[in-house]
Amino acid sequence: MTVTPLSPALDRTDDEFTDPSRSNSSAIGRDNSNPNSIGLSPTEFSSAVTAITSAFGDPTRREIYLFAHAHPDGISVSEVAEHFALHNNVARHHLDKLAAGGYLDVATNRAPTGAGRPSKQYTVVNSEMHLEIPVRNDDVIIALLGRALAELGMERAEQLAEEVGIEYGLAMGEAAGGSIATQRSVRTALHAVADALSAHGFAARAEQGVGGLQLVSEHCPFGDAVVEHPVMCAIDRGMVKGMLGSLYGETSVLLSSSKPMGDERCITSVESE
């Protein structure tokens, strides 16, 4: 399965951000020069801003991203640590954050002798830099998905939806470097999952709940269709399970709050096995 990352970056001047008459259709809100342009809803805006600020809100991380762009063959943790005078763990954190958001690809470089821990090589996903609001509501496809799942019957539909979510989540985890055996805590892995889900329109964050760690999603990219077809919640539950399986290991994932349950946001409780 191929995971299509978002296309981040910065290809417009400051004037284009502040002058609506010069903005193109990727700008926030309605483009007056294009009658077919549709503005973002408040939840879509929140989701897009969460994804961008999670990746680029830290000034050092922005510089690291630009540093990666200047090295098309890829950069390593040690190179970033040396260039920015950072501890290796801090450099790794920034790079993994960018990878989780879909801005960097991760490859494994093993030692010629086969001994020692494999190293990661980070390369930019896109050689050109673009800043765009990627939140899309593919209403026809979502409606078809909901109807198809309903036709299967609840038990089979939920099983299938979770299987698809797990498969996609595993691919997302591998894209973020999860195929390499690392000493990650479940908390660190959950933060990476939140970053990746935010990049896919969920506006997610990891936090400590009353009963343990949980993932909170403020926006559902499936829109109102998920209320009519609650089985679709199994897709993102599977994505969380798949990503955690790739980045950390076996986990127990339980959806404790959701829009179909009458709640304003979705909360997924996570417990390591």
C-alpha cells in the first residue's frame, strides 16, 4: 500500500499570505477569483493548522527541514546534530516529527559488516516546496464507502474497516521509520501517531487521560457520514493500531468517545500489551 504524504512548504511570499487579492486557491478561505473555490469550515481550518504547526511550529525544526531540502541525497541524525549543535536524541525527535507528518521519507542504512544498530537516512518527500491546505471532503467516495460497509452487515463491515485501517496504519508507520527496531516508549509513539493523523485531517493530539494515554481527534475527515455509518470509526481505530504496531509494538486500542456516540470529539484510549 502506498501512503501519499502531504505536500508541505513555503512557495509564496509574505504578501501573498496577507493580500487576499494575490492568494491562489490553496489559501485559507474562499478565492474570489475562482467562483468554484470553497472555503474551509472551522473544523477543517483547525485540522489544517494543527498539521502545519505540529510540523513547523518549532523554528529549529523549520531550519532542519530546509537543511534537508539542501541535501537531496538525505541527511542523518548525526549530521543534523552536528550542524545545529543538538544532542542526537533531540535531532532524532525533530526528524521523526517531520517524517510522521509526511514531510520526510526514511530509509535504513545498515552497517557493511551487519553489526550495530541500523541508521536512518532522511530525505525530503518533494524537491519543490509548497504550502497548501490539504483537507478535502470527498463526499461521493465517503458516501459510497458508508453505503458499501452498511450492505456488508455490522460485524463483517467493522472487521473489514479495521483491517483496512491497520494495513494503512502500518504503511504510515513504516513511512515514518517504524520498520527500524527502535527503543520507543508508547508515549513517544503515540505523539508520532497524532502527528501523522493530523497530517491526514484528524487534528489529533496525544495526552494523558484519567485512565492512561489517549489520542484526541478534534476533526473527522469522514464528516457527517460517520454519524450515519458508525462502522467507519473502525477505520481510524485500525490506523491507530497499525501505526502503533509499527512504531512501538502490540497495543490495545479502544474508542471511548466519538461523534456517533453523541460526543463532540473522538477519544481513543491506548494501552500497551
